[in-house]
Amino acid sequence: MTELVEPIIRAQAVEKFYVQPDGNRIEVIAPVDLNVEPGKIIALLGPSGCGKSTLLRILTGLSKPSSGEVLWHGKPLTSQNAGVAIVFQSFALFPWLTVLDNVEAPLEARGVAALERHKRALRILDTVGLDGFESAYPKELSGGMKQRVGFARALVVEPEVLFMDEPFSALDVLTAENLRNELLELWISKKMPTSAIFIVTHNIEEAVLLADRVIVLARNPAWVRADFPIELPHPRDRKSPRFIELVDYIYKIMTQPQLAAAVPDATAAVQKPVRQKYQMIPHARVGGIAGLLELLLDRGGKEYLHRLSEVLIMDAEDLLPIIEASVLLGFATLKEGDVQITEEGARFAEADILARKILFRQAALNHVVILQQIDSILHAKTDHSISEEFFYDILDEHFSADEVERQFDTAMNWGRYAEIFDFDRESHRLILAEPVGEPHPPTTSVQP
Amino acid sequence: MLPRPSASGVPDLIMFSAGLALFYGIVQVGRNWLGPFHPQIEISRSLAALPVYAGYSLLRIALAYVLSLFFAVTYGYIAAYRPRAERFMIPLLDVLQSIPVLSFLPGVMLAMAALFPGRQLGVELGAVLLIFTGQVWNMAFSFYASLKSVPREMREAATIYRFNWWQRFLQIELPFATIGLVWNSMMSVAGAWFFLMACEQFGDFRLPGLGSYLQAAADGGDTRSILLGIVTMVAVIVLIDQFVWRPVIAWAEKFKMEQVESASAPTSWVLDFLRRSRGVALFRKRAIRPLREQMVHYFSRGNVVRAESARENTTGLWLWRVAGLVALSAIGYSVVRVVMILTGLSGAEFHQIAVGLFATWLRVNVTLLLGALWTIPVGVAIGFHPRLARIAQPLAQIAASVPATAVFPVVLLVLIRLGGGLGFGSIVLLLLGTQWYILFNVIAGAMAIPTDLKEAASVFGIRGWERWRKLILPGIFPFLVTGMITASGGAWNVSIVAEYAHLKGQIYSTVGIGAMISGATDAKNFNLLLASTIALAAVVVTTNRLLWRRLYRLAETRFKLEG
């Protein structure tokens, strides 16, 4: 990318990691370079838990990077000099303040006099369409209206960069669509006192609809997998071939870690080879996997990713882990944005309850590292049980605390379903589920 | 929705008169408190004296409460924001919370009387201090927990919009903690009555108040005065409820962290009245708003010169270190002194303490058992039958609102007339002081059992004992444990005043640690007093850790009904 304009924010090799008591580092964000230039809407896309919100917090000065630095107009960024505002996913309004007081609060913090404060707040409330709601309390408003207050509060400080952390994901589909369009209108007609917008989202269509530039993050740790411009004119047509092409492309890079495909007709910046890491289980429940496989079988065993997302009315955030889990277990394959059920997957989808458990158990013990470890330890120990702490210790070395919790939960869900072990809630121990003395590893295969 | 200010001047007139009355009261109290100390204060039993006594009792409660509030906010604030302080402040809170406050009654009273020799003030402050110790811990913990649970995004919004310290406190932290603080304040004040009554009746340090009035009435066997005293007590509690708690609860409604407005919000006619008053509206506009504006400007100026704060921080750190060092040396000195005193005690005295502890321990547990035995069936019956609840619950609330210590002298009188020593009598007294905690928790637990579970039980023909075993007991278990924990703490407390009593110039007592503590005070045997108090506190804290804490964890994990 050519750098004709001076970026407002320049992040240089920012990195976030947590140091474990044993000196081990859990890396959340691998060194990332990222610029926010004026005049653009930038969308940061990535799967859930990939660290995109953390990156946003680093760029706004809310959180300090572990190494690297963030410059604001060439000077080190602090939360005091940054001309930024954030629109939050949960709105983060103060429920005990009226709409007007909520919008006035940031001005109050800056010491703006009462009269001036009032005038500016009213003007901005007018802009976002909240006329007549000044004295309402947030709890009297619908979700969409609340987020309008969130926008008003952000815009009233006239931020140079407006940050948005999944601003529409707590809203229903229609409200979100409406609010997105209004935001675009304000932006295009230059009614916003803002020179750049940085939006974090997991919704691929939303990114393609709004952004002039899309950055796709990969996870564990987060690194920039792709960074490319979108040059479609506004308003964009979701049905146009180019739009669909871009959505498909993003689906592809998000599902295939190794993929280094070029953007059709655009330059892609793909960096870094994938590192060898401890296997990460996608956060999908067994029921979800079974549901997906049944649907695939129904539709002839093969389907486009974004078509699946439409049929299931699920966005990428919810759908991708289920697909990744099916692929990991060998029940499905993913190629060029197509999901294809495997022979194993088809057998699983057709089987009855008991047979499914056996098939799942085989797949899990063949492909899932942590379950293999649990199984072999439980067989090796004389009392056939082990404290959950042991597995927390294994996971702690590779993942952040939140991720450890999710990994453990998912492993529990899979392992208990597959009857690899039982979990005793009171003693916090995993216990071998099958009768003692069964050959190990279990190789009995039952045809449904 | 705010009611419009009314045109009539009646609310303002009332407010003005209230102000005058308050001023008069302050002058009167000042004269009394700064006056000389009366070791054996004469308690008048005339009807005219009752409002004055009620006023004195109320004042002690109010003072202790204001003190508690400030302390709780400060303590909670420091613990929530200084991780290094948090590490010892929270466990300390935990221990302090479970020590029976009344065991310090004798010690505190003696100390305060010595601190202000010849003045009534010392004993008065002693009572205030004691009530304070009884009510502050749960408030401090509530404030701390609220600060810790402020949603992350809300904090981030405050940072990104550059809220200053004052704005954070006023617009986020305080509002967020209000509801918890209000409920804990109500609990604390209810408990405060209990301690106050005990203080007012305490041996040589009797204070003019409702407690001593009731004691004097019982002493004289004066049924009319006893009844009048109890009626006044209930009236005061009902008035506080109507004029303080209800308005505050209705007002605090706006601090609820709810996304949608709830259908039935608590209301208060007093709050409506205040909102209608023109005087109050004018006061807000002329005094509060300009003051707020001043504060905003003052603190936002500080916001700009933030860079300097780094240097202040290092001096602040040193201050903290010095304070820590002073506290540590004070603690060290006290520990050495205590050990010296304890090693001076004779073997017979240690034996006595051990026997006393065991007797009281037994008594406390028998009380809990008896309490659970009658409250479980009754509480479940009330909880399962809404119609019964509508009648029984207000009655139980009024009965529970009368602090057990207030009616002790009366009950004691009856018990002694009936014959039988304080050995069993004290169990009745303990029961009186603690059964309500269990009852209310059991009612709440029975009400919380979901209807579909009850229906499922009846569909599958589960009835009789089986129904109790499979549905009711597991369902109320977490609530029962909570009630028992509170009741156990209460029972240890009550034992101080229940095992040893002055009545009609005679001393009644039974074997127990509570009797030893009270007796040691009367005999001015400070070493024994100290040793018994420490032993009692140690046993209570240990029982909490070993038994109740575990049961509570079990209740939290296995028996929790999750929505």
C-alpha cells in the first residue's frame, strides 16, 4: 500500500502476551503493524476470541501493548491525548443517567461549561435521531435507540477516530441493518465530526458493506492474515457478484489457515507461516456438529459456506467453529469455501444414538490430542481418575486464561459424550467411564 | 416520572418545622452527653420519658450508621483499587465479620469510660463504637463487591471519555453500589438495634434509652410499662421503615442495572411527597446543582495536569509503607502483650474457659437444631401457600423486627417466675434472637422452588417423606444454610447477654463462655475477660471455616437451582 497520507494512528510491532508464573509466555497478539489513515472506514474481522477486541483496546490507549508502540500523530499514545471515542457492544450507558446526561458526561469530564455542554449534546442527539428522548432513561429505550445514545456520546467529543467494538451485534437483524445504513449516510454526507472509523466485527457481510479496507485476523495468537482495500462504491448491493465474491473470499481465508490465495483483482498482504502449536479445539457442541452433518447429508453432502450460513441463519462467528470441529474430527472437509461431508461423517449422521457415541469416540480419540492424553492417563493410573488441575496445567502453557476455560469446557463436552471419561463435579476429578480392563486404545468398531 | 411540585406550602412548612425540631434535639443531646457521668443512671418509667428515650436510642443508631457508611465506603474503595492492600483487607474483613461483636461489649465499654473519665460522652461513644463494629463489615464488603463488579465496558467508557476521579465516583461507582449498600444498610441497622439494646442494659454502663427503659420496667415487674416500651419500639421501627428505608429503596430503583424497565417498581409516599415539595426542588436547583457544577470544574482542571501525578504517587507509596509499618508494629506489640497476659492465667482458669466454651457451643447448636425443627415445616408451609404468606409474613416481620435483646429482661422475668434456671432459660433467649434468620430464609427458599418441579413431583406421585427428601429439603438447602450461618453467628453473640443477667438486684447466670465474659467484667478480672473473648472469637471463626464455609460451598455447587 502506498503511504501518501500520514496515518493518524500507527501501531508498530505491537504485541500482547501474558507471562506465566513459570516464565512461560502466552502470546495473545503476535507482533502486528497497523495504521489507521484518515478518510477511511477500516473493518477488523476475525473469529471469536482471536484478540481483535484486545487490539482495539491497544489502538485506543485503553490497554498497553506488552511490546511495540502505538503512535498518535507521531507521538506516543496515551489515553489522555488520544482523540478517540468508542461505541461499545454492550452500549455501556449509565442506566441512572438520562439520555442527555449520558451524552453530556464526556463533556463534563473535559470541563465544558453547563450551557455549552447542553447545546452540544442536544445538537448531536438531533443528528443521530434522538430528538425528544433527552430526558428518557436508557432502560426505557429499545436496543437500537440505546446504541444511538452510544453513538451520540461518542460523537459529542468530536473524535478524530471513532472506534466501534461490534456495535451492532447486540441488536436484532433489522435494527442493525437500519443503524448501519444511517451510520453510512452520516459518514458519506460528512455530517460526522470524525476523520476515520475503525470497526471490529465478526460479521463478514457487515465488513464488506461498510469498510474501505478490511483486515482479517487469525487467532492463537492474533496475526494479520489479510489486509486489503474494498473499492466498491457506496451504497453497496449485497446481491452484486463482486460483493458475493468478496464475502466468499473472506470466508475462505477465515476457514483455511494455510490459504495464501490472492484477492481477486486486488493485492493481498498475507504474512507469516502458520506455527506449530498445541492443537486448539474449536468451540462447538456435539449437538451442533451432528446438526450440521445431518443438514449436509440432506443437501447432497456438499454446500457452499456462505450458503450454509444463510440456510442456518448463523453468522460466521457461530458457524465456523462447528465446521472446524467437523473437519478436525474427520467428519467433513473444506475446500475453496465448500464443505464436503466425508464417509465417516455420513455414517455418523445416519447412525442412531448409541452408534453415534461409538463413532464419535473413535473420531475423537483419533484426532483430538487432549482427549488422547486424557484417555491414556486415565488408563495408566491405577485409580483411573485424575484431577482436572492436571489438564488446566497442560492448557495453561498454551492458552490465555479465558481460552483455557473454553478449551476445557469443550473437551469436557466431547469427552463425556464420547464416554471417554466422567467428570465428578464435587471432587473436580475426571474418572474413566468404561469398565476397567477394556483393551487400550479401544479399537472395536461397530457398523451402524 | 417526577410528580410536579405542588402549589400548596404544606410540605415546605412541615420540612421547616422538622428542621427546627432537629436543632432543639441537638442542643439537648449535647447538654446531656457533655455532662458528668452517672454510674447508676435513674431510668424513669413515666410515659413522657418514652419519646426522649426513643430519641436517644435512635440517635446512637444514626451516629453509628453514618460512621459505618463512611468507613465502609473508604475501606471498600481502598480494597478494590489497591491490589496489595486487597490481599490482606478482604481476609481481614472475613474474620472481623464472623467475630461475635457482643463479646467486645465489656472491653469496649471499660476502655471508653476510662478514655473520657467523668463524662457521659465516653460511654455513649462506646455504645456507638460497638454498634459500628456490628454493622460495618457487611456494608464494606458489599461496597467492595460492587466496585469489583462494575462491567468492564463501563469502566472503559469512563477511561476513554476521560472521566475524572470525582466523576467516576459519583457517576459510576456510587450509583453502581447503591442498591447493595441500601439492602446491607437495612440489615445492619436491624442488627444495630440488637446491639444497642444490649449496650443500654449493660451492667454499670447503663444508658438512657429504650433498652434500659424496658429493663427498668421488667425490673419493677411493671406490665404496663413493658407493653408501652415494646409498642414504642415497634412504632420506631415501623416509622424508620416508612420514612427512611422505603423512600430510599424507591429512589434507588433508578440504579438498577436492568436493560428493560421492570413492571412493578417499589413506591414510597414519602418520596413522592419530597419530590412534590417546592422547597426541595428549589434547594436542588439553587444549592445542589451549582455545587455539582463547581465540583465538576474543580476536578476537570485536575484532569489536564495529570502528568504531575506520577510524582505524587511515589510519596503516596511511602505514606502507605509508613502506615503499614505503624500498623504492623502496633499489631506486634498487642500480640506480645496478649501472650504475656495469657501465660499469666492459671490452669484452673483455662479449664474454666474450656468448659464454658463447650457448654456454650452445645447450647448454640441445640438452639440451631430447635430453631430449624420448628421453622422448616412452618417456613415451607408459608412459602408454599401464598394466601398463608400474605397473613403470616407481615406478622413474622414485625415479630422479628423487635430486637431480641430488648425483650430479654421481660422474658427473663417470666422464666424466673416459672422457675428453672438460666441453663435452659438461656436456650429460650438464644432461640428468640436467632430463629427469625432461619425462618425467613426457609420461606424464601420454599418460594424459590420452581412450580414445574413441584408439579413434576406430584405427577410422579412423590409425596410424604419422599417429597421432603427429594424436592423440599434439597430445594431449600442453600437458603437453610445461609439462615443457619447467620443464626449461628447471632447465637454466639446472644450468649454474652443470655447466660448472665442482672435482675431485681440479683445476678442470674449459668455455665458458659458468655457468662464468663460478663462475669469477668463485673469482677474486673481483665485477664480472664481478654482470654475468654479471644477464645470465643477463635472458636467462632474456626467453626465458620470448618463447618459453615464448607456447607455453603456445597449449597452453592450442588444444590443451586439455576435458571
